[in-house]
Amino acid sequence: MARMKFLCDAERCIECNGCVTACKQENEVPWGVNRRRVVTLNDGVSGEKSISVACMHCSDAPCMAVCPVDCFYRTEEGVVLHDKDMCIGCGYCFYACPFGAPQFPQTGAFGMRGKMDKCTFCAGGPEMDNSKEEFAKYGSNRLAQGKLPACAEMCSTKALLGGDGNVIADIFRDRALKRGKGAEVWGWSTAYGKPDKPQQEAPKGAKS
Amino acid sequence: MRANLSGVRHFFLGLMLILPLFGGTAWAQAQGQDTQAQRQQVQPGNNAPTWRKARSSVEGYTATKGRETGVLIQSEGETWRQLRNGPITRYGGWLVVLMLVAIGVFYAARGPIGLHSPPTGKMIERFSAFERIAHWAMAISFCVLAVSGLTLLFGKHILLPVIGHTLFSWLAELSKTMHNFVGPIFLFSIVVFVLKYIGDNWPRAYDLTWLVKGGGVLTGEVVPSGRFNAGEKIWFWGGVIGLGAVSCASGLVMNFPNFDQTRDVMMLANVVHVIAGLWYIMWAATHIYLGTVGTTGAYEAMRDGYVDETWAREHAQYWYEDVKAGRRALPSGEPGAAASATATAPPQVQH
């Protein structure tokens, strides 16, 4: 069984926020909630890098560990999901999560928390797959349709990869090897030299 | 293994000796690689500084507006998780159990604190209606908070396996809502209670004597005290005021998350709140014991407002003498000397 993971390639992410928009559109998330966000470090200076972040579906998930009603569960594919019918809106998962994934729509005065909402890896919730109830509470269940998360599918530079951990790790490894480091990153070998090809000789004969 | 280690040690010792030979340039270069911009000058494609930054809770830029949305990874959550799920739940839970067991053992060994002389049948007013309302408003809201708080902390381990997810989540939702709404009521009732009772809880010199003699609880001696004894005064200052202030302040931080307080502040408040709350519950358990089955006539005093004169003389001698001598008024405000006049006709109390 595949272990679903997210991977964001900081060399490729261009902070277009396409993943954020794709997620909102696909899942019709509650107002004020962003299941995914893009954070830029060293913004505007040399060395700027952007990273797209959402629920990482941890193996030892802190949200699951601290939930007082034990409303979280893990699917066979390693996706961390929760049951909104059980959630009491205490905010503990929001405290514990390293990635800031759990969020709460405000349901009353003084910041009263509603049911927690977070990225589902586009895998819905405990309701029947692709049912109306499931969509209303958790959004799209693309995994049940044989598709991968909308954010990663939509990524314009394929910086964000989502899927079987082994597969995306291979993709990333190949990419890193081809990309290499140093001058190769910027395409010097492509532009200035392919040593295994014979040197192109200057055309002979008199110029016309 | 030992040989390997000594080899490693020699290697590092060697390095330490050799490094200065390269002079300050290599060192300065390493220092200059702290930022991504500097690092990629020397090692293009090496993003270590970026990942270090991502891990360090530094806030970056994000188009997603909100509290701490620019933080990629925060570490405090894991510390809080280890504290809350570990020692706080484990030792806190056992301490509460231990306290209840200790009270049970004390009751079995010592039994209730009774009266030494037979009751006179003459009743004296101990608490006014307002004082009793102030006490019970605080006591009832405290019990609601204690039960709901214990449910939220230990219910997952004790109730959930027994009553199942559906019923427990309903109970936990109720607990959370009650806790959040009764909390501010509790705070208000503490303020009213403290203002009303602070005068009679002011420390006096004879409180020390009472403390030294342990209130005569074990010896059976009748130790004189004011309206409230030193034990009650310590509970008033340390419990009602001290733990009340700590648990209310930390509770408000979590109850009103709409002031943009960050996660680490709320987690710190949670740890303080749970520790103060458990301590409060354990201390209150002793007070509830001594105010009900532990002391004959104590519960009736706070329920009906009246105690027998023997009870007043044995539990609050100085107060009783002051009231009888007319030096101070009765709790409801009637002149104290009138007590002896009305005492012949004790009020009929409906039980």
C-alpha cells in the first residue's frame, strides 16, 4: 500500500499560489480557512525561496495525539483525517501542529471555534466516498476517484508533488541528480558545452 | 569501539591543531554562509540556510493573512504535547486519585470532627443570605469547571473506552461549552466572594497558635479562632485568591483567542491552567470534605446560615464571644447583642 506524502521543491516553487487557489476551488473550504499556503523566506532579497505548506499527514501526528476526543484517524494510505461530527473545537490540534495546518472557522463572538478544518490530501472524511455529506464537510475525495490532490496536480512548475512517497521521492531524486549543483543548475552544460559531442568545426572555405 | 572512538578523538584533536594553520579566512568563510544569499555564492544549489530558517519558526512572507501564517514550522507544539500527554496527565491524574484516597483514609481513621459539648439548641446566625449565595455561586461554578475540566483532560483515557466515541464526544462538547461559559461566571463570583469575606480572613496573631496546634484536629483540643480559622484563611488566600487568579488569568487567555495571541502563549497558558486547576481541585476536595462529612454541622451552616452556639464556641470562639458581647454585628447586620435575646427562639429551619 502506498504511503501518501507531500513534497515541495523549493528550487521550483515560484509563489504563484496556484496550489492555494486549486485547493479552495476543489474543496470549497469554509470562509477564512486556508488549507494550504505559500510562505516565502528571504522575501525580496537574494536567496529568496518559497515553500508551499499544508497538513503533512505525519506518521506520528501531534494533532491525533493531543485530541481530547480522539476524532483523528489514519487511512491505509497514511492520510490523516478527522471526524467533524466528533470535533469539539478545543483548538488543541492547532496548538500542537508544527505546520499550522488545523484551522477553525469562527462560529460565534469572542473567537468561538467551530469544527476544525484541514487539508485531507483530497481524501474526504469518514462519510461515504464522494457523497454530498462528505463534500459539504471535507470537500472533494479525489483519492477515491483515482486522482491525486488538486494542489499538486495544478502546480504550474511541478514544485509541489503529492502521491505515493516512494514515487515522488524517485521523481525528486532524478530531478536533483539531473539538476546537479553549481553551474549546471543554471543550464551551463546545456548552453555552453556537451563534451561527449564532437567539436563543431568552423565552416571551411572562403566566405562569400 | 573504544579504538574507533579514540581514533575519532585524535582526528578532531588533529583538526584543532591544523585548522589555525589555514588562518582566519576559512573560518570567516564558514561564518559568512549563514544566509542563503551567502551560501549559494560558495555552494550553488545548497539550500541548507533556507531549511534551517524554515525549521526555526522565523516568520516569512505569505499572501495568506492571519496569525502566524508566515511560520512554516513551530516547535513549541511538540514540547506542549510531551508535557500535556506525559507528566501532566500521568502524575496529575494519579495525584488527584491519591488525594481522594488520602481523604478516605483520613475519614476512616479520624472520623468526622464532632462537638465536644452537647448542642445547646440555641442557634446563632453564621452566614447571611448574601454570603451564602456568594459562596454557592462560586462553589457550584467551581464544581462545573472541575468536572468538565477533568472530562477534557482524562476522559479520553477513562470515559472514552467505556462509553464510546459518539457519546463521549457529545459529553466533551458539553464540557467544553460549559467550561468556556462558566469560567467567566466563576471569576465574577470569586471577586464578589473575596470582597465580602476578606475582612474576616485577615490574618491575626492567634492564627499562628492555631496552625502550631494543627487546629487540634488530631489532638481533639479545642483551639480558639476568629470567624474563620487559620486553615480556612490559608484556603482563602492561597486557594480562592491565589489559584483562582492563576487559573482565571490563564483560562481567559485560552477562552478568548480573538486577540491575536500566538500559539506558544496559549500553550503556556494551558500548562499553567492544567497544573493550577488540578491543584485547585485537590485542595478543594479537602475543603469539600471538611465542609460536609468531615465536620458535623459545617454543611448546615453554609446551607441554612445557622449553627448551634456550641458549634460557634468550639469552631470560632473569638467570633462567638465578640457577637455575644455585642462587639460585632451578626452576619445579616443585626446587632450582635441581640443574638442572646433571639437565641431563646431558634429559627425553624426546613430541611
